[in-house]
Amino acid sequence: MGAQDPQTPARSSIDDIIDVYKKDVDRGLLREALKLTPTQRLQRLVELTHFTGRLRQAGQKTPS
């Protein structure tokens, strides 16, 4: 193995795992979410929670 630059920290196996997951992260979506205020983000979460509740109810009403 070659010599490593002393100013560059050594990579660990966890860094490799993080790199694998990073490729699947939509960074544009993260940037858009971070433009919102915390209150706006919480409001979106509440709306999502209500939506999932309605989906569950609709699924229970549907005959199998």
C-alpha cells in the first residue's frame, strides 16, 4: 500500500458503508426540505400522518 497523506484522516469500514448509502440519497430533496422552516417541516409531517391514516382507513373498507 502507498503512503497516506498525514493530513488526510484514515478511512474506516464505516466510511465505505456510508458511501454505499449516499448514492441512493436524493440530495435535491434534502436541500428543498432544509429550505423550509422547522414549523413548515412539522406541518408536512402532520399532513403525511393524516394521509397515512386515511390510507389505512380506505384499506380497511376495501373488501378482500
